[in-house]
Amino acid sequence: MSRTIFGILGAVAVTAAAFALPAAAQTADPAHDPFPPFKIGEGLYYVGASDYSSYLIVTKAGLIVIDGGDAPTGHQVVGNIRTLGFDPANIKILLNTHEHFDHAAGLAEIKRAAPGAKFYASAADGAIVAAGGRGDPFLKGERFYYEPVEPDVTLKDGQTVSLGGWTLTAHITPGHTPGCTTWTFPVTVAGKVRQALDHCSSSVLPGYKLGKTETYPGQTADYEKSFATWKKLPCEVFIASHGQFFDMKAKKAALDAGKADAFVDPEGCRSFYAKAEAAFRTELKKQNP
């Protein structure tokens, strides 16, 4: 199969085939191929797979991890943290962008490595993670289910999470999922404090219903509100739940070539959201002529 299990359609939507793979096929998914961990900025590291993203934040009081990828990626995250010289047992806070298996199925493995870590999630998506993927309004069936993790803290829009001098802000940006969460926080890159944005997802999955008939009640309005939010948020260091969203591999190559601020890309962030919103509106018009 030439596409990854994620498979971008028009750069912003997931192919139907990608989410129709049986569990056995997912084990060969190149999106969770191992990828070497690396430093993005002071205290901020990429510890995810080839496409399923995960981030490590190193603070004076312990570690923060955002997202666990799918189950194989979760194993890699733990290993990548060790490779960087940190102890996964020192993870104090575990965060999530959204409840789909390719971002939440690895959380249980990370939690096993750090049983004392507190898991923070939005109310809508946290309930689905607690049920191991069951309850998702669209992705149904065993191939999408995973080992559940119960949230310790339920996040509200605009709530901050702080540890060891770092403060992250949760922005509930639903549409792709009912409780999709985008994270913003300051980080020093190439000697300058920048505003980082970890994008949840704005993809409209093939099969989502918008407009008069919706995949879940209020989904269309959720997308509208979220695009308005995303366009207002500071976004200098652009990262996301999938490496493909922010050209992770190309930027990593530039970083390796000596460009210390390779991940500083406000123009790329703006361009991404413009294309994502255009794709949403095209699909909305197509379904509601």
C-alpha cells in the first residue's frame, strides 16, 4: 500500500481506505515507522514516529509528553525518551490532542512507564479515551479501539497546565473530533522566545457529514469556530499531531544541515490553515449544494 494509514487527501483529509485497514494491516503502517528523536528548541523534543507525532517537554520539575501515537508508536515514545537520556518514569504530565487511535492508543504504554503521570484531556475526547476509542461518532469497530486510559484532569477551553517553569494553554478546537485540543506555549528556539502551536487536526475525514446532516450534532459549527480560533492563535513554531501537517521531515533535514530555527514557520502555519479551511468549505458546499 503506497499510502500511509494516515494518507492525506488534498493535504488536509484522511483517506477512507486509511481508516478501513484491519488491525493486522496497521502493524505494517509506515506512519508509525521508527524515527530518531531530536531537539526542536530548548527543552522541546520530537519523540514520535515517522508521522504519528509525540512531543517531550523537559522542565525543572519533570517531563511533559503530548500524544502517544498508535500502540507501536507508544513503545517508541518511551524508547525515544530514554535515547535522549531522560527517564520516562519522570513524566509528570501526559497530554493529548485527540482521541483517535493514531494519537491515543499509545498513551497506555506511556502511562505504564510513568504510572504517576497525570493525564489531562478535554471532556468530550477524554471520555472516549477512557473508553478505549469507543464512543467516537465516526470511527467504529475493533480496529479503532485501544487500551483505555482514564483522564485525571478534565480540561476546559483556555485552561493552562504548568510544570517547572513551563505553561501550556489548551484550546478546545472541535470538528475533527468533539474535543480536539490544540496546544500553545512559549519555547526558546535559536536564542529567541517563540510561540509554539501544536495543532490538533482540522481534517474532514471522508464520510464525515456536514451541514444539514452531521456526523455529530454541531460538527459544522464546531469547524467554523475552530478555524476562527486557529487563525487568531500565535503560531511561530508550527508543530502538529501528524508530521505531514508541518513538513516535519523536510524541516528535520534543514535542522541537520545547520538551520537552528528550521521549525520556526509562521508563514507555513498560516498557509496550512488557509488550505485546510478551503478544503472544509469545498466539502461543505459539495454536501450542501
